[in-house]
Amino acid sequence: MNEKVLMKGNEAFAEAAIRYDCKYYFGYPITPQNEIPEYMSRELSKADGVFVQAESELAAVNMAYGASAAGGRVMISSSSPGFALMQEGMSFLCSVEAPCVIINVSRGGPGIGTILPGQADYYQATRGGGNGDYHLIVLAPASIQESITLIGKAFELSDQYRNPVLILVDGMIGQMMEPVILPDYHSGKQIDKPWALTGTKGIRPPNTIKSVYLKAEELEAWNWHLLEKYRKIIDCEVSYETRNLEDAEIVFVAYGTTSRIIREAMEILEADHIRSGLIRPISLWPYPYQSFDEMSSSTKAVLVVELSQGQMIDDVKIGVNGRFPVSYVGRFGGTVISPEEVASEAKRILGVV
Amino acid sequence: MINEPIELEVIEKRISIVTGHFGSGKTEFAVNYALDLTKHMNKEIENSRYKKVALVDLDIANPYFRSREKQALLESKGIAVLSNTFGYDINLDLPAISARINGPLQDQSCRVIMDVGGDQSGARVLTQFKNQFINEEYDLFCLINANRNETASIEGATYHISAIENEVGLKITGLINNAHLLKETKIEDIIKGVKLCHELSLKFSIPVKYHCCIEKFEIPLKRYLSQNKNVNFLEKVFVMDIIMRSSWLDK
């Protein structure tokens, strides 16, 4: 096993991608993810890969489209406003089933907003900012080590399902330092891509990659193909973590950074003899609705904690399905909620002063 | 706290500039260093050459975890914090540095710590103050964490030292060993940094000024250093509190 090293989130994402055999990276700088393109610009060529600084995020996502169509292992990254600019590309990548890994190191919005962390891109990530019926597979790590693991998984899922996979982290995880163990070089599992545009060499009919269908019946049939794939992903790729659901009076729901803050809030509550639990979705699409079936009858309330005005709460309500009251607490616009704020809101809801 | 505060007055330069690879702990060191200097100053204010301490936050490379975030704490201890034109609570990665920074740099009664952004790109901002340094006594520290992947080897650390020197056009005058792995730090991780910094010290002919650690490693680290013949008598153990890192990050 490799030695533990201290790494910043962004540089660990880039190094992990290289070790999982990412060969193409296209990007345009935006804070708080600049260490990713910076690292790739220096290191990717050493691993026989190609780095291109695009003239915009729109160019970057379309370069990724091309490299992916040609069978390459591709990653792109950006932060909220830049990822917003890539939304057309998300729809196109899904439409033609082009594998690609995308990292959104999200920040406070809307608009240019702030360079500080935010989780307000949840709707965009899980509902889609592009046109048409499509889904990104969305994974939300809560630590740098987990990010490394999920980047490896993202490349695999992306190839397996021929679908873009989004790693959604906020700026806090991109900027924080943590000791991590990196995977070995060439840890990426590869599968054949017989569909890729690699040249016929005169021995097979040409492959075609296109997102236009002139006949409605053909487009509907293609949509059925995509829908069946999405249903399979929903059946097979849900992932989440739970803590202390057995006897929790209040259950927190949070992903990424806020789930870490909640762990300290849970300690504060425990000191006051209040039992609390946590549901932490790791896959945001497909969403772990079934995790809410694990809650016990001792639970009195569900509290969703987000660095947004409350977006994931919609999915929590679908999962809870009216069994428990669901409320929200959060900070937004770049402010990070404190463990104390979370704990005191939990006490207020439970009627404990 | 520093072992022998009396000696400090003799060997410390008025301006201490803290550079290094990003994520090595420069800001944590700079904040602790400023707080420590204030403690000594308060005790010896009558005889001291310095009447105040200023922490200059020159980190315009990284938008997160900057020393200005602890401005209230630092100011409550009598430390002046200077950063961008807009005040500490603006979080934009704007290359806007306050002209007020020239004040402490020129004020001979002010002890100055400059917390510089990471890598050579973060250090570039120093060049505009270079003329000021040349006529002054200053220390240009390079802080090294031997557990950072890019500065774990002699080659990697050499790259960063040289890149910073070339960018700024000044020589590093002292190395600071800040080897750690956050909450997972073991004494061996710190000793790895001691060895690395000693090798670098020989290679570049730069003294190692401090070996940093948190309180629980103070005694074992001092024991190791006292048993190690390569240690220069001026090398000190600098005990730090973890001020910059939120506790929930380690849950």
C-alpha cells in the first residue's frame, strides 16, 4: 500500500484521475478548482496524457465530447458558473452516450456569486441544466480519500453505462487538506469500446455518433433505450451511508461537507443526551430513497442540512414519504454552517432547550 | 512558545517572510508565530526594540484558509492585520494589496510577519516589496512539510525552494520544518521532516530555523534533536496550536 501523504482536495482529484488512467483533460480556470487544471497542465503529459487549456468551459466540454467519442478516457472540471456553461454539453454527452468524468467544485451562487463553498448546484446536478430527458450519475464524496475512490468508480461507471458521471464536491473539499493514500498507477479498469470512432481501417462499417434524429419514432426509440439504462442505474448504483438510525430521535440528512459538520453536531447533542442519526447520500442520482426505510419508530423528526436554500429537501420528502416531519436548516452564499448552529436547530425542533 | 526567548531578540530579523509550497501550513505557522512574538513582547516591552507586531497577509493565490480569517483573534492580542484594500471579510481572489502594508514595512519599531501565498506564483507578489527588503534586515523562510507529496523528497523540495527564489529574486535564509499529517501525525512523521530539512540545509547552505510541532510532540522531538549530532544549536522547536483548522474537519 502507498504511504500516506498530505494533499489538497483539488490536487488529489487530479492525481487520482491520472492514476485511474485519465488521458485527456480539457479545462478553463475558475476558483476554487484551479489547482486541478494547474496540476493537470504540469503532470498529465508525464503520464502520456494530453492537457488542453480551452478558451471557455463550452469549448472544454465539447473537446471532451470529441475525445470521448474517439474512445479516450476523459475528465473535465469546473466550478458552479463554469459548470453552468457546460450544461448544453451534458445533454449532448448523455444523448450520444459518451463516457466522461466531470468534477464540479461548487461555490456560492447564483450568478458569479462567490468563490467560497456552496451546495446550491444540487438541482442542476440531479435534475439537469441541459435540455431533454437525461441523467448524469452524480456522486458526492465527503472526504478527499472518498473523492479519490469515487473518481476511480466514476471512470468505471462512465464506461460501463456509457454515461457522463459528475463528482459534486463543494469548494471546502476542493481546498481542504487531508492525509490520503493514493491508488497505484494504472489502477483504472478498462473495457473495450467497439462503438468508438477509431477509424474503420477498412475492416468494419463506420461507427456513427450523433444526437439528431429526424424521425420522431426513432428518437422515441432512442429515448426508450436511454430510459432502460437509467432504470438499470437506479436499480444498481444507489449508494449511501447511515449512522445511528436505530434509536435516533432526530435524523440528519446531508451530503459532502455538511455531513462532516453534522458529525460534530451529533457529538454536541450526544453530550446533552439527545440521540441523533445521519443519512448521507453518496449517489445523489440515483438518489437513495430506500435509505429512509431504515429509520426507526424512535425518530421524531428529519432535518436536512444544506449549503443552499434547501434543494435536496425535495428528494428527502420523496424518500420520507410523509412518515416524519421534514425540515431544513442551512447557510448559503459562501457561508458554512457551524456544528453549533446545526445542534441548536435540532434541539429547537425537538423542543429541547 | 519558543525555547529561549532572550536569544530570539538577537537572532531574529525584523521582517519574517513565510513562503513555501501551498498546503504546507504557512498560515498556521504565521498566525502562531505572530501570537508568540506578542507574548514575548508584552513581557519585555520596556527593553524591546519592537513596540508592535503586524501580520501582513499577502496570500492572493488561495481564496480559502487565509490568516485574515483570524483577524479578530489576532487583533484582540494587539496584532495589526493587513491584507487587501477591502478589509479582511472580502473573499475574492483579487490581486489587490493595500498600500497600508508599506507602513509596518517602514516602521522600525514594528516586528513584521508576512504570510505569503503558496508556491512561486503566490510568492510573486513579494517582488514589489523587494527594494524595501534589500535595505532592511529580513528573513525569507521556506516552510516545508515532508509529508506533502510534492515536498516529500529532496528533489521535490529543491524544486519548490529554487522556484520561489527564482520568482522573488531573493535567497531563502531559513528553512522551517513543518512536517505533519494533521490529526494522524506521529513523531516519525516529524522526524522525517527533520532529516529532510537537514539534507536541504546542507545542500543549500541554509540554516533550519524551527522544527514545528503541536504540544504533545514537544518532549519527544526535543529528545530526538538533543540526541542528534547533526542538529545546529540554533535550531529550535516551535510549539504551535491548531488555530486555522475547524474542528469538524477532523470528525
